[in-house]
Amino acid sequence: MSWNNRIERALQHRRDEYLWRQRHTLDSAQGTHVRCDGNTFLNFCSNDYLGLAATGQQDLSLAAERWAIGSGASHLVCGHSRAHHDLEQALADYTGYPCALLFSTGYMANVGVISALAQRGDLILQDKLNHASLLDGAQLSRARMTRYRHADLAHLNDLLERHAPVIKTGRSQSETDLQADTNKAETLVVTDSIFSMDGDLADIGAMATSCQQHQALLMVDDAHGLGVLGPQGRGARAHFDLSCEQLPVYIGTLGKAFGGYGAFVAGSEDLIDYLIQFARSYIYTTALPPALADAMQGNLQRLQDDTLRDTLHQRIAQFRRGAQELGLPLMASESPIQPILVGDSQQALALSQALRDSGIWVSAIRPPTVPVNEARLRVTLTAAHSEADVAQLLHALERHWQALTTAEQPIHPHPEAP
């Protein structure tokens, strides 16, 4: 088969199965209302959970006057600035870890950390619904990877029992047992905190206990939890009241509740030094623009206002209460991510398009992002949404869901609908 034939067949399959993806170009800043394709939409697609993406213009303007635009090089050449250093220290202090290391994106952080830590012969245990970047990092490491059933602690424990030694509490270990062996196969357990498509929260407290008992290293991607969970939004570690030793590898992103761009890993001084030496996605890429790193300090301060989280949780409760009254098939989520399980990809597209025609933007999420027959609308709520915004969404959902589920003939959206 020629390359052209392969490409054409793959593209046609996406169209035929209503899995086609396309971009839409915004003509406005991110917010609860956005301009796109010549129209204004009430936006329930953004991961800007605290509404901070629309703040910090003055911070960025002042930072750009000092730092201009580009960093000019990778961190290890001449691209590491005082702005990067100060933000790393502020993020470490905020999350309660000794050190932090900036990455350009969350994807690069996950790929870089996992592929640096795990080696051929090691075992990586991952939740079935982990983000693609976590799975890709495991593949790049060339370690063995096994995926446990989603949020199934018993399945994870069974795998740990079979593949990792158990520390018996109350019994001392011999010096031979404790002797470091650089060739010894290790176990790395990796999970999202809040899962990006289901919105549920992993039981990280119980996972931390299991990992310590089995001498496994625990890594948590808190992309959707940082800023949302814990006092002052300090994330999953604070939410579960864990020590740094119980949650030794912590990933956070700056592009969701932080309202900006970039990512970081927090941990011990040795961990950060190790990643500087071995994380290829950190070493071999241009550093984040220093002006952006500088400007993020302002959002870090704004993020700690708990009234934002109080407002966010009020909107989540309002939506869930209204959706349950309408009989919508909600999933078990108390987070800003509120999926409505439709099932069929074509029908999910139809419902998304009907809402869009009503001036409301809610994305249809389809395979391969979610399992086959589990297409859904992914509603995301923010602290910037008003009660009236949520009420408008619920009213539109009531009308269009009823039309979708009672129609004698299924609605057939264009296969390239958003």
C-alpha cells in the first residue's frame, strides 16, 4: 500500500465513523463567552477552571518589557532565566515540595519524567484511563507496562503483590535487603488525579499506602486537580494530606486552573537533579518564554483565593442538581469536568451541534479519546460562569436532549461537524 493510500483510507475512516476532528479558530480571548466563526458562544469547553486565563494582562505586559519574547535556548545552554528560577521556587513552595522543574508543556513533563525514571526491565503500572502523555512516556522508556482497571485499587494491589516486594511493618530488614542495586528492576505506579474525560478522582491516599508497602514509586499527574483540590488549591497531595515521601513525583500544569501555559514536576532535590540530567524533553527543547514564566507569578497569587473554588463548587452543584432533575446520564464526577454519556458518536455530535446552533459550545468527545460506544458531551464548568450561564445550558440541554431521545428518525449530523 502506498503512503497516499494509507493516509486517504485513514482519513476516510474517520469521516465515515463520525470521528473526524477539526479546529475552530477563536477571534477573542479565552473566557465564558468567545467569538468563533463569526458568532459568539457561551463556552463550556475550556479547562480554565478558575477563570484566570482572562487575567494577568498587566503582569504579562510588564514582564515582556523586561524579558521580551523568546528565551533563546534550552535551559542547559543559556535559556534558563531568573524568571524561570523564581517560578520554580514559588511552585515548589506552593505545592509543599523541596524543588520544582519547569517544562514547556504537560505532555513534555509526563513523557520526560516517565522515560527518564523507568528503564528496560522495570515495570510501570498505569490506570486504564490515564492521559495519552502518560502512556506515551511509558512506551518511550522501554519498560514493561501493565494497565490496571480504572480506579480499581484491588486490581492494582494484585499487580503489586505479583511484581513488587512487600515491606512487612514491624520487621527490620537486613543490610543485604537494603543494599542499593542499580540493576534491580523497579516498579513505577502512575495515575491521573482527576481523570480528564470522566472527571472522577483517583484514591491517591490508598494508592500511596500500597506503593510504600510494595517499594513502588508513585507518580501523580495533577493536571486537572491543581488549583481545584485542597486548601488554596494546592492540589492532590494537600487534598489527601500526604507527605512528600508518600507522593514523591508530582506533576502540575499551568494551562488549566492556572490560566496560563507550561508545566512542572515537583519532588526532592535529588529527583529534580536527576531529571535535569536525564529528562530528554527538558534537556533538548527551548525554554518557556521568560516573560510568561514571570507573568505566571501573578496568577499563582490569584489562584490561592478560596472564594474562586467556592464559586466553582457552587456551579458544579447547580449543574449536577439540574442535570439529574432532567434525567441526563451524568457520570460520577464532583469535579469541574461533567461528562454526559451519550454512547453513540453520531448522536453525541448531533447534540453538540444542536447546542452550538443555540449559541452554546460543548464539545463531543469520541473514540479514540474515549472507549468505543462511550462518546459523550464534556461539559466543563468554571468559577467565571454565572448562575444564569449554567441555567441557560441546562435549559438548552433539556430541549435538545428530549428532541434527540424521542426523535422517530435519528439526527444525522455532517460527519465533519465539530
